Amino acid sequence: MPNPVPAAAIGLPSARLHEIHDCLALALDATESPDGYPQPLREARSYMRAALRQTERLMGDRA
């Protein structure tokens, strides 16, 4: 079976990575609560933080 992603494929443009980073950061800010979090929201925020860290690694800097 051929590889669907050619070796010379271009990655995401930097502007797209910065946009994803900003959206994740805004989502975390929007769900911030001084009163604590129910379990589903804690889990969702954990996934967002992990995605934010991965995006920062892809960008090669700490935005």
C-alpha cells in the first residue's frame, strides 16, 4: 500500500500553528474557574494543555 503522505510534503504553515496555539490558549482562558472544575472539564483542560504543548514544540518556540 502506498504511503498517503509523500516524504516531500510541506508541513503546516507557521501562521496556522500560531492560530491553533492562540485558539487553545483562549479556550483554556475561557474555561478558567476560581471555584474548581468538575472531572469532565479537568480532563478536557488537560487535553487542551497537552495540545498546546505539542503545538509549541511544532512551532519551535514558546509562544
